[in-house]
Amino acid sequence: MASLCAVFATLILASVLSQILAANAQPAFGVCYGMQGDNLPSPAEVIKLYKNHNIGTMQLYDPNPEALQALVNSGISVILGTKDEDLHNLASSVEAAKSWIDTHVEPYQGVNIKYIVVGNEVIPGELALCVLPAMQNLRSALSGSSFSSVAMSTAVSGTVLGASYPPSSGAFTEDAKSSLSGILQFLSDTHAPLLINAYPYFAYAADPTHIRLDYAQFTAPGPVARDGDLSYWNLLDAMVDAYYAAMERENFPNVGVVISESGWPSAGNGNFTTPQLALTYNQNFLKKIKAGTGTPKRPDSHLDGNIFVMFNENLKSAGVEQNFGLFYPNGTPVYPIFA
């Protein structure tokens, strides 16, 4: 009897562990929390809105102390950005990075920081050379702390790609490559992903003659583009695979990708930007992330991804930039994405 009980106990434990592991392996979706508005709710109210809608990840573009305090013990995973103006200092020494960690990370022990994003779309550019030493210094500053498992990365846009179509031709520009080679080695060594900001909307709006709307919105009834043996039903997959190809071209096939930003504006550019189009894109984006599906090139590598952005922000440039939000500043939805 004792041995039988032991067997049952072992089976139950194995079942529980498998459920835990399966839960931990689930793809994570999030929403970016921008603060460029003079009429936005308090961070505490924003965290309540995230929790009410079961949004599991927040991308925070700078270490706002009120937001970080509100995130303590919230259960929300955080992608924490550095301010671009801090990159020179962070790159200067481990001591400078330690000071940043002591101010912006250590006081918030109950915050689940998943990544620290060192620079947002600064490659290529004058700050590009600061990214790698800043990442190295921050990693050293976290060593031995309770946050030592936090991964370092950086977020890039499509400007780093000199070629992206077909996806297998993906290649970095020479300017981007000069900075990214060392960064990709760092990511490879630390098993961290590259964060990419990928927007089918901008590609479609720039060339609606050659890019089909259903291809940009995940609604095509069949494959729209072919690349060798691979078939593409949506533009986002093609964009991601272009990054994979570019990294493979630099001999980093083991570096993954997280979509740090993607979205569709609901106004600001006529018929290209309606609430229905924004709803269709963002709902389908969420379905893809939640389903855990990969891309044609890497079907078994699921994607984590964030929608840009939580609120319409009235201090951003007029037009589409003010209209990416899922919610109005008063907390009502722009369209019923979570209905």
C-alpha cells in the first residue's frame, strides 16, 4: 500500500510540475505604457486597468518611480527601459550603472522585471556605440543581486535592415551592423532575445498599391507571398523572419526575437486608420501571440509581443502618433479589443 501511495504521490507531483512548466512556457502578451499625455490616469489606476483586462506584461519606457511603486507585487511582468539620455553615463562605468540600479531597480523588490531595454531605436545613430557597454555595465551591476536574472537587450526598428524582402534576404545595414555585431554576441552569450518594433501598418500605409491590406491585417484567406519553400499569410511573420535571416547572416542563429512594439492607429490617416482596422489588427496580433505560433522560418519558436500602446497620448506628434491607444485617457476603450 505504501509503495502504491508513493506512486500516486509521484504521479500527482509530476502532473503539478508539468502544469507549472506549461504555464511558464505560455507566450506572454503585453501592452506598452506610454506617458506622453497631460491627461492620463495615475500609474496606480493604470495598473488596475492592466489587471482588470488580464494584461500580463507592461513595457515601461523609463524608470518612472510612481509607476514602479504601483507595480510592486502586482504580478505584472515589466520590460523596463532606460532613458536614451542616460546611455552615455551608463556606458561610462560599472559604478555609473550600479548607481542607476540602486536608484531605479533595487528599491522595487516586488516588481517582476523581465528585461531591461538599453536604448529604444537608437541603432543606427550617435548613441548606438553606447548600447553594448551600457548593457555590459548594467549586467555587472546586477550580479549577485536579487535581480541578477534580469536579461539585458535593446529595441530596434526596421531601419536596421538594409534588405527585408523576401524574408530570406534579410540583412542588416552596414551602419547597424557595426553596433549590432557585439550586441548580438552579448545576447547570444546571455541567452537573451533581440527586441524589435514591427509595424505592418507603416509598410501598408507607405505602399498600399503593392501591399495588400489583408496581408497586413492577418486576414488573408491564403498565402500571399512565397519565399522558397516557405509561404507567408501575414506581413508580421515576414518581418520577423527577415530579422532571423539577418541574424543568421551574422552567425547568430540562436538569438530569439521579442516583438516589443506592434500596433495599428485608429485615426490620423484617413481610411488607413479606422477603429475597425485597429481592432482587426490588434485582435489578430493578440490571437497569434496567445496561440504560441511561430513564423514560417521558425514554427516552433513562439513569439512574445506587446501592443503599442495603452492610451492615446495628446503630447505626441499630431496624426497617427496620437492615436495608437487601446484606451482613451478616461479609461474607456477606443474599440472593444478585450470584449
